[in-house]
Amino acid sequence: MIEHKLGFQVLDTNNPLVFNLLDESVYTSEMPYICPEILITAPGFQFSSRHVPTQNFNLTLTACNLEIQVRNCDAEMNTIPDGIYAIKYSVSPAEYVFVEKNHLRQTIVKNRIGKIYGQLDLPTSQLPEVKKTKLVKLNEVENYLKAARECVEIKGDSKRGMELFNYALKLLDRIDCKHC
């Protein structure tokens, strides 16, 4: 059967106010592009937000679009939380032509890491021991975050992925002195 080969990518961003989706589908002219739908379930939510994309979409969504924020959408924009987002993209016939993925968003935690790197004020010569230690610890956090994403997005093990993500947050809290 000739059909569309659907795919999409969630683009990483440093902007905690947006969630970006990019179409990576291969469409066939043998089949119409009708009834497209993207369903996104945010972490901690039972219901999905519904979006109707165009072919070759490049969607930039906000907390309001994702139905995470329901008030003051015209006046202020809320931060989109980190965590696992379940995403399904389909076209008609939707029971046969669809793709589903989980995405572990890490925007807020990566911004925290970037801020710590910026505060290190690294010299171009020999590093003091304190700064060396901090760099090693930041590298460890980043490795746990990579492993967490791979568990969620590649292995399909959301539980283990979140365990690794939460452990990385604990390590980062120690570096960042959130709970000194």
C-alpha cells in the first residue's frame, strides 16, 4: 500500500516559552493529505492539546497552544515545563497513517547549566581546582541528561528516563547550591 511516511522532530530551544515541531515526513502524491492532526500530551496532563498542521509544518507552540496555560494568554506567556511530552501525528486514515513519539524536554535545566558555565568565568590558562571540579560535575549532569533522553526517546523507557533526569536535577542542585 502506498502511504505517507510520517515523521517529525522536536527542536531543542533555549527559549522556555516555546515548543517547536518540524515536519520530517515524506508525502506521496498517490494519497491525499487530509485530516492532519497533532496531539500533544504535556507532562502531568491526562488530555492532549490538538493542532491541525499544514503539510511540511514548522510549528512554534506556546503554553497557551499546549493548553498548559489557560488564563491571561494575551497578557503573559508562561514557561513550558521540562518533562516527557507524548506526541502523535496522523493523517487520514488516522488508524493506519500515524507516528507517535515521546520527547524529553530539557530546556529549563539546560538553561540552568548554561548559566553556571557563564558564572564560572573560565581562564585561558591553568584552571583552579575548584573550577575544574565544577566542570567535571557539570559534565556528569549533562551525561545523565543525555542518557535520560535516550532512555525516553530511543529505548521507550519513560520511567527510567525520568529517574535519570531527576537524578541529574539533584546533582545540578548541589552544584548550583539550591539545597546547600
